[in-house]
Amino acid sequence: MVAAWSRTIAIAAAIFSFLIGVLIEIAQEYIAANRTMDIMDAVANTIGIILAVTFIWLLSKRFNTYS
């Protein structure tokens, strides 16, 4: 069963995921050897976050009956 949808938790998780993705990209540029930062990776991460939040929201609407 899918847990009840929480907009606050979803927004916090999305922001946290975005920040971690950006920090990893920055670390690839300045810390890791033989790695480079790519803005398209950050865009792909953001699209993935949006799709995941949307998918979980749809599952929550479909399987929670609030009876």
C-alpha cells in the first residue's frame, strides 16, 4: 500500500535530491580527477526528480481511498 501523499515531504525530498545532484556535479568538476561537470546531467537529474514526484503522487491518488 502506498503511504498518504504529503506535499511538504515531496517538496523537501525534491529540493534535497536537486541539491545533492548539483553538489555531485560541482564535486566532479573541482575534486574528482578525470571527471567534468556537465549541465545536462543536472537537467537529467531534475527531470528524473519531477517524474518521480509525479509518479508517487499519481500512485497515491490511485491507491488511497480516504474512507
